[in-house]
Amino acid sequence: MTHAPKTKRAPLYTERDRENLRWLWTRYLRQKAPWLLLVLGMILVQGLVYQQFLSMTESGLRVIFDSGSVGDLVMVCIVVFVLFAVRGLMSYLVPRITVWVSNDAVFQMRRDLIAHMMALDLAYFERTKSGEIIQRLVTQTQALGVFVGQGVANAVRDAVTVIIVSGYLIWKNPILFSTAVVVLPFIIWIMNFVSDRVKITQGEAETAMGEYMNGIEETVHGMRTVKIASQEGVETHRLMKGTSAIRDLMNRVQITQALVMPSIDLSSAFVYVLVIGGGGYMVLSPDFDMDGAGIITFLLGMVMVFDPARLLAMFFGSLQSNMVLLDRIRRLHDVVPSITDKEGAVAEFDTGGDIVLEDVHFAYSADQPLFHGLDMTFRGGQVSAIVGSTGSGKTTILSLLTRLYDTQGGRITIGGQPIDQLTVSALRGAYSVVAQDIVIFNNSIWENIRYVRPEASDEEVWQSAEDAEIADLIRARGAAPVGPKGAQLSGGQKQRIAIARAFLTNAPILLLDEATSALDQATEARIKSALDRLTRGKTTIVVAHRLSSIADADRIFVLESGQLVEEGRHADLLRQNRLYAQLYQAQKQGYDKK
């Protein structure tokens, strides 16, 4: 009979854990080293207070049992009070300093993570759930900060107390202390057992929490669809399923951690029995220099050792959980952006030159290539339009032009200059974009327009609003916020905000991605003259679904499944009676039926 090989147990602290701790120390804590040394000094004072308390307790007991001097007893009481007053002061100052250090470390960590996140490629955000990002920036960094500021400081205090008090007890009676520590190997085994399981389960819990937060965000943002489709029950069930998973995982973590305290309590009881029995024998036997005051003090010292030892054991359990949090945070920081300024990148280029795609290859995934040798030329100062069915690659071309993605073969040039040899800020600063996916903030319409140029004057903002036919709505709404993601605005109002932003930016290259798709024909006709003014003298690339809106374009490119199948002016393409003509006639018949 064959037996399955045993799974090799992972080390308690992996090399990755040690790297993460070094990263946390060198990046966020080492600069606070003088303050941390001060904290360590105060913690040592706290430990010494306990040692002196034991010494004074033994002296006080001997005063009571032997000399009976009231004056000596009063003096002992005064000294004990002073000792604990000092410890109380240290107990106030230590958390004050450590919380300040940890909160500042969390602030710097979030600052760095936000800056790093802003530099990441669009592809990262398209493959990463927003709930996971929010979890790392908010809950995980805060939990880690609390652990560093309070958990670690308390653990160091407890460790110092155990070491100092144990040293004193060893000095007082090494034989009795040696008898008391026989349970130490058992406690270490318990901690390894618990820590190993806590680390695994905590990782699963953090993943489940990220999924849960993402589910909440999806439900809240899609509440309009949920209500219309009467799917409140489905969403409730979905969220409750996530809630149940988190509950079960956290139960596993806490049940495992709950093994620690009763194990240590039983160990403590065993130790106290040994100390009472062994110490009592030493008091009764004439062979040992031990009296009643000594045994009582030794027992009190063991209490002082085992109480912080219990807390220290709990710390090592929570340490594994926080190692998981630290690793999740570090992994976000370790993501390397691929869209960056290359060495020698320049900021100056001919923004009015031709935009040329030469033998461009691109795929979102290796098994589904989109462009395979695409060639296109957008003439400088002219209006070019890109049309085609859904999924043909229209919007992807705009993403490649702005380096939201890099080509995987071939090159793109502006005025003969490859765009990957330009600084990203200079390249993107040359574009005004009116996208199909419009980002609207929960602020006034005025501030939403001004977002693209915070330094713009009031006159410039008003002129942009007038040009985009949205000034009257600004006057009507005033400074009222528009709701999360512009929930209080219609699709057409949102697109007019985007058009107003393009007027305000006034960049030399204009990209219009379905810029009028949410406008009715009457509104589109009203702002057509404004769009004509906006495109005048600029290189304009229009992605359009409504073909009637691009009939005046200087050149129209027709895409199908990532391939350029036609190009020319509107009238020429109609005469050719191919794909463009078919799309145009199908749309015209659809409008005629309305």
C-alpha cells in the first residue's frame, strides 16, 4: 500500500516576509529611529519598575513578617507608589509617540501608493478590481498602522518585562525558575501551530474581503439597473454569500487563535503548582535559603512573567495576519508600469504634423490579436473619422495614440517623431479628448468643466460652457453637486460637459470618441457649429457610430475586425457601395422608420 507524501510545511517567516519587513523599516520607519530608541528606553524603564517592585515587595513582606517597623513599611509603600507613577508616565508617553510614528508611516505609505497607482498603466486598472485597490489603500494600510503603532510597542514592552523579571527571578532562585520553564517548549509548539494556520486563513480572508468590497461597489453603482430589473433579491443573496464567506473565514482565524490562551493558562497552572510545591519545600527544608517572603515574591514574579507572555503569544498570532496585510500592500507597490518615459525622451514635437500608424500590431490577449500590420495616416490639420462595427478596434486606436497602451509591433509617429520617444506628459498634453466614457465628479458642473484646467479664468470657463451649450444649465443649477458619477445628469448633459472640457483645454489634436452619441438630433444640430469651431485648425480624429455626423470629414477610415477595409471621403465611399455604404443605408433606414 502506497502512502501519499507528506506536504512540506512552509517556514513560519519566508524570505518574502523578511523582505517586506526590511522594506517597511527602511522606507517608513528608519527615519523615525531616534524616536523609536526613546520609546525603547521608556519601555526599559517600565521593565525595571517591575523588577524594583518585586524587590520592594520582598522587602515590605520581610518588614511585616520580621521587624514590624511601621516607618519602614511606609517608606516601602512610598517607593512602590513612586515606581508605579513612573511606569504610569511611561505608559502614557509610549503610545503617544508610537501612534504618532505609525500614523505618519501610514500617511507616507498611502502617499507613495497613490503616487505609484497614478503612474500605473490603464491595463492594471482594467484587470484589477476596484474593491481590491480600495481595500489596500484604506483598510489594510490602517490595520497595519495600528499593529505597528500599538501591537509592536506593546509586544516589545511585554518582551522586556518577561526578560527583566525572568532575569531577576533567575538571580533570586535559578533552581526554582528552571523548574518553572519546563513548559516553554510546549508553548513554542502551540504558537507555531497557531501562527501557521492563521497566516493561511488570513490570506483567504483578505481575498474574500476584497471580493466583498468589489461586490458592494458594483451593486451601488449599478443600483439603477438593479431597481429597474427588480433584482434586489439577487443582489442581496450575492452580497450575503460574500458576508457568509468572510464570517466563516474569520471564525476559523479566531477559533485557531483561541487555542493560545487556554493552552497558556493550563501551562501557567502547571508552573504555579511546581513553584508552590517546590518553593514550599524549599521554605520548609533547612537546606535552602528561602523564606515566606521569598516564595510569595517569586510567585508574584511568575504572574508578572506569564501575563505579558500571554499577550506576547497573542502578538505572534496577529503578526502572521499582519504579514499577510504587509505583503498585499507591498505587491501593489511592486507593480511596474510599462508606459513610462524612455531614456532620452523629448517634449518638443510637431503637434500639427501627420499622425501615422506603420505596420502596427496589437492584442489585448495573445490568443485574440486585434491589429496585425495596420497602416493608417491622419493628416495634420484635417478631420479624420474612424467607423466600423463594435469590436473592430476604433477606440483602441485612440488608446494607442495616447499611449494608454503601447503597440506590440510597428510604430506610431506624429510629424515623423515616434510617440514612444516623447515624454508621456508632453504627448498626452497635445490631446483634447471627448470620450464615450465620461468621468463626472460629485461637484458642480462649473467645477467639473474646470477640472481639466484648474488655473483657467472664469471668463474662459464660461466661454467653454457657452460653446458646449451647457451654460444655461450651469446658471440653473448653480453650485449644486451633480451626484456620484453625475447621477443627476442626463447622458447628453454629461457629454456636453466633456465637450466643454475640450474647448477649455484647446489642445492642438482633438480626439472625439462617440462625442455626440448621447445627444438627440436637435441638440447635436445646435452644437454642430461649436464642434466645427473646436476642430478648426486642429488635427481631429473622430470615432463615430452615427455616420451622418462625419459626412463632412476629410477622410473616413472603415475598420472591420481590426483590418482597414476602406478609406476615402463620404461621397466616394458611398459610390463604392461596399461596407461603409451598407452601414450608412442601414442607419438611414433606421432613422426613416422613427
